[in-house]
Amino acid sequence: MEIKDKIELQQSDIIKKSLILLGFLLLFAILSVPFYFLMTAGAKDVTNEKRVEKGVNDPAFVENASDTVYEEDATQVPSDETFPGIDGYYGGEIDPNTGLPYDTGASNTVSKGSGDKVIRLNGFAFFIGMILILILYIAYFEIVLKKQFRVLMQGERVSLIASLVAFLIFILAEIFEVFLIPNYLVETSVIFKGIPWGIAYAIPIFLAFFTLIATWVDANVNHTVYIENVAFHYAQFGRGGRNLILIPGLSMKTVEGQGLALAWQFRDFFQDYTVYVMDKRDDVKEDVTLRELAEDIYAVADYIGLVGADVVGVSQGGMIAQYFAIDHPEFVNKLVLAVTASKMNDSIKAYVNYCVVQAQRGDMEAIMIDSFEKDFSQEYTKSFKPILPLMAKLSVPKSNTRFIRLARVINSLDTYEELDKITCPVFVIGAARDRIVTVEASEEIVEKLNCKKYIYRNLGHGTYSEAKDFNEKIYRFLMKS
């Protein structure tokens, strides 16, 4: 019932969302105009070119054939405009394409008459135009397809039709630009004659094809369900017969729209598993607990029809995964807990407090830089240091309030005394240089459960990204009978 209510609520907002989508699409259509012109109109205009081609052995011709205007001499063809009797003069026929005699082997040939324009494509301008169009397409995919278009695609038929109508208007605008504007310019200005506009004709076709493929792939990877009028986003990929639920940690990014990147990150599981990367709810309550977040994951898994799965939780995701396995032992086949804890400690408290204070100030860049330096080794950090400020600016969270509440929810962590309710095999991955949850937190879980473990001796909390064999170790554990 909650799903139906939410869809009805969405439909009341369809016109607004469609207009926003259309606005973005038309903006991209307008922005593409100068790029098309740069790509196709980057040409060198050589005017009033008239020369006598004296033969390949003439040094003057060899050195200056491309841009030299030669004076008429006694050997040239008479200047009669219609070249009367030219057949007799050369003893040959006129080439209808050039207006010149066919080559008869004579030492002197004549170029086309004066006043002609020779337009040569400027390769550099063409290349720059193509690069700018490519950048525009990437922005188009990130801003339009992943944000507006896909949101409308999640609804029922009315929402889908609205999004497709907006897209159709966009394609018509692109066709208008590419087909009509060049034709108008060619008719009104001689400068644009001879420019290879045909290069641009394929752009709207390519754009339509690109959009359909990208949307189809995106719709097959990124998903949203609504439970109790709250949106839950998850990515699904892989074609294996076993189910794997991945629960990520606290992050400024959400899973929404990140399915393709996640599929690449966890490609090791693609053949044997159908993988579900599940995010926390969009609308996080102020007093939410980790146990409630675990129930949300279970509700989503139940809604999409999963009856059992292996579960991997990283950092805060590992905390949620513990509650998931404690409260639903029949569902979890195997459990992996990476760089996580079962109870609070001073290091975790300090990190949570720092994140909350900086987020309240709006300084998300400070959180990003601090986390990066704590998560990774100096060698790893050094390679990213020049672009770290830019990465921080690009990682602004969808909602500061949501991030703050998800950070504070860590304070509700207290699974240690309940760990014995976990009945499935468990694999714990820790890091000796973990400055956020500490390696001792991983050892506590291992000691309590007497389970398999692996400790990275030279890595920190970000071992899930830095260790090249991180996914491989998880895969071997999960596939072990």
C-alpha cells in the first residue's frame, strides 16, 4: 500500500519534474550550438585563388602551390569568359565537374577561374569541437540522465510518457540546429559555403542512440523502491545464481545513480552472484538507530523477493550488517565484516563528533580531506594529494542534514553482547593502521565469534579501496563451501 501511495504522490509532481527535465535538455541543445560550429566551421578561407599550374617540375609551383596567386602570362588560355573554341585549342573535351579540359598530357593546364573559394578544414578546431561535445555529453549523462530523466523513468506510464516527450522535444531541437541552421548560413553567407556540415548530421542520431543505451543500462543497474513513502536506492548487477548484499559505510555520496561504477568496482562477483548494493533511506529520521537501518535493508530485500543472501558490510555498513544478521539469522548465509566495530570506542566517538561539527559548519571539504588522510597510507594519499581539494568539492553530499544524522546514528552501536546470535560463518577483515574504528575493534569481534580473520598490517581504514586483493579475499571466503 505504501508503494501505491508514493506513486500517486509522484504523479502529482510529474509536470514539474518534466518541465525541469525539458529545461535542462533545451539548455544542452543551446550549449551544443557553438561546439557544432567550432567543429565544422573551423576552416581556412582562401579567396580569389587563381593560378596557372605549370607542371610538377616548376620550383615555384612546388613551393607555393597551396597559396600563391600567379600572374597571367602569354601561355595562358585567352580570357574569354566562356572559353570559346577551347576544345579546338586543346584538342580535347571539357570536364563537366571542373569546367576545365581533360588532361591531354600538355605541359600547361589551367586552374578554375577567379573568384572561387577553397575551404580547408582546420583539424585543430575540429578536434577541439569534438572534445567539447564529448565533455558536454558527459555532463549531459551526469546531470540529465542520472538525475532528472531516471527519476521520471521510475514512475508509471504517465511519468514515462512525460519524460519521453521532453526528450523528443530535445531531439527535435538538435535536429533543427544541425540541419536548418547550417543550411540557412550557407544560403545567406558565402563564408560558410564548402564547410563539411555533413559531419554534424550524425550528432542528433548519436545523441539519441547514446541516450537510449545509457538509459537502458542505467535502468537495469540503478533502482529505487518506496517503503512508507520513503525512497530507498540500490544498485543491482551480476548474473550469478547466488545473492550478495553489500552495505557501504558512511559517505557523502549515495548509491543513487552509481550502479555502473559499483558494478566495475565489484566485478569479481559478477559471474557467480547477483549483487545488491543497498543504501540507507533517503529520509533519515533524527533519532534513527543502526538497528532500524538494518530493518530497512531487510524490508528492501524482502520487497524485491530475496529469501537469503551472503552479506558484506564495510565500516558503518558492517555495524548495520551485524544487526541484520542478529535479527534475521535465517536470511544470512555468510557474513563479512570489514574495518568495523561492535561497540563504541574513543576513536570512533572522536571521528563522529568531528564529522558532525564540520557538517554543521558546512565544511564538507574538511571532512573529506581528514577522512582521506586517515583512511589511506601516505603512499596512496600522495598520488591523490594534488586533486584532493577538487575531489572534496565534487563530493558535496545530497543533504548535510542526512549526513549528520547518519554520522550520529553510529552512537547507537552496541552489538557486542548479542554477537552470539549470529549463526552463519563470519569473516572479519581489519587494518592494523585503522585510525577510525581501530584494529582492536576487529579483534574484539573475532575473539567473540571465534571466526576467520585477515588483518592488513600496513593499511588503514580505507583498505577496502587501497588493498588490491580485498574483493578477492571476500570472494574466496564466500565461495568456500
